[in-house]
Amino acid sequence: MTRTQSPAASVDEVATGRTTSIDTRASAGAVGARTRVRRALDDESFALTFGAFAFAGSAIVAIFVFWGRELPIDGRHSLGEFAAIAGAVAAAAGFATSRLRPHRDRPTDMRAADGTRYWWFDLVALSAAYAAIALLGWIGVATILDHSFVGATVFASPAVVLAAASTALSAYLAFVSGANLTPRHLSLVLAVFLVVGMVTAMLSATDPQWWQMNLSALGITHDISALTFNVTLIVSGVIVTTIARFGTATLPSATDADRRRRGTVRGLFVLLGALLACVGLFPVDRFFLVHNTVATGMCVAFAVLVVGLPWLIPTMPKVFVALGFVYVGVIVILAVLFSAGIYNLTAVELVSALLIFSWIILFLRNAHPAVRA
């Protein structure tokens, strides 16, 4: 004898099932939210603790270095020099610690949310970038303060506190940044690093008329500006090669054709980064031909990437594709104006660099979802 189910019972069961499904999703969402909040609190606590240790360690070293002295704000054996070096070490250590520290909700092999694995090369490169940002940033701050307080010196006691505080701040910010690292965040790291490095190189240039030659003139002197300029370009190139993998990780890869297109985009980004690093490795005064070749090659690689983007990544927003064509057109117009003697080379290089790197930053924001690494 077959049992017949009443319509009312069926409706009740369906309604109950739907309610259970909704309750399950709501419960999972609540658990995920609690996990994110707990992880954020854990990261903040670790960052504060790490900053406190950096403060104490820097203060102890500064006491032995500064005791009984009056320190200049900027220059050799100055407060700014100590803060820059200590801040660089603390920033590198803070970033590396945040990435290597195991999380309860993150695998210990350092994988991004999209499954892309972080290699030791990426960890070293990004740690160096954070160290360079702290180093150049504190040098720039010291230079500005030295020009603001001409002839002023700092006594040992306040110098110890200032040096320890700057070190702790560098460690804290690098740790928090590393704990919340995303591919989009890498674009901000690149932007901050470039701005800090270039401004520091300009501020520390001994030749105030360097801009009458070209931007690369910052890298041909024998002072701190040359080292700053060249290191900025080299480390920026390394960051771009790191971005090449993570910035293209979520591009379509369902078919062989998609994978080939993604590989082409990734290869062009790697080429951009390698050529940028070579601009810093080969100063124009000693390697004129090589320097100009790699600088021109970087612009060509950028143009190829922009022009080929509609075919390489058909899903890219049309507005962004059009913006890339506008950028390439502006660079071509600037080159024509330079050839006609209207603009000098420094203006062309500055605007071109601004356009290229802003395009890279916008590419990451359009190609990659906002996921935590």
C-alpha cells in the first residue's frame, strides 16, 4: 500500500528546507565574519607587540650610539641616518615576520587566496621594498627637517626617543601591511616606493640643475641621490616582476588559448620589470647605449601590452582599455614635442613614467578581485 504525502506536509517540508538552508548560510557568514574579526585582532596585537620590541631594541642601541653627543638632524652620523637604517631593518623584519607567521585560517605555505604560491624570491623582494621605503622615507623626512631647522642639533635623550619611535612605527606599519597583503595592495606598495624614492633622490641631489639634462642624471652623480635613484629603479623592477604573477593569477585560464594569453601578459610584465631594473643597473654616464636601449625597450613593451590587451584579456573593462590607448598616445605626442625642441627630456621622462606606473596600478585594480593574500 503506497503512502500518499499531503500537499500541506510537502509545503511545510519545502519551507523547512529553505529555512534550514538560509539559516546554514547565515551561520556560515557569521562564522566567517567572526573569523575575519578574530584574525584582524590577532594581527593588530602581533603588530603592536612587534612594534614594542622594535622600540625597545632600537632604544637600547641608540643609547650606546648617542650618549654624550649632540646629533645633527641630517647627514653622516646623524639622527636621520640612524632612524633610516634602524627603520629599514625593522620594516624588513616586520614584513617578513607577518608573512611567515602561521595563521589558524591560512596555510603555512604562504598561498594567496587565489591559490598562487608565494616564493622565497617574493618574500625577499617585498621585504627589501619595505626596507627601502622606510630607509628613503626617513632620509627624506630628515632632509626636510634639516632644511627647516638650519643649524639645529638634537640632544641625546630626545634623539633616543625619536629614533626608537620611528623604528617602532616602521615595524608596525610593515607588519600590518604584510598581514593584509593583497595583489591590489602590491600596487600601492609600488606607488609609495616610487614616490618616496624619486622625491628623496631629488631632495638629496647635489646638482640643483640636474633637471636640465634628463631624469637619469639623478643616477650619475657620486652622492646619495645616485644610489637612491638607482636602487629605486632596481627594486621597483623586482616588484613589477612579482606583480607579474599575482596580478595575472585570476585572469581566465579555462582553455589552452586563455592560458597562452595569460602567459603572454605575464611575460610582458616580467619584461617590463627586468628592463626597469636594468635602467638602474646601467647608469647613463657609463653605459649610454645599454641604458637608452633598455629605457626605450620598456616603453615599447608597455605599448605592446596596451595595444594587445583587447585580444589578450577580452574581459578587461573597455574604459580601462581605452585609457591605455590614451596613455600611449600621450607618450607618442610627448616624444614628437621633444624631437621638435618644445619639451626637454626630463619632462618627457617624468610624464611617461607617471603614465606607465599609474597604468600598472590601475591594471591590478581592474584585473584582480579584492582578496586577502
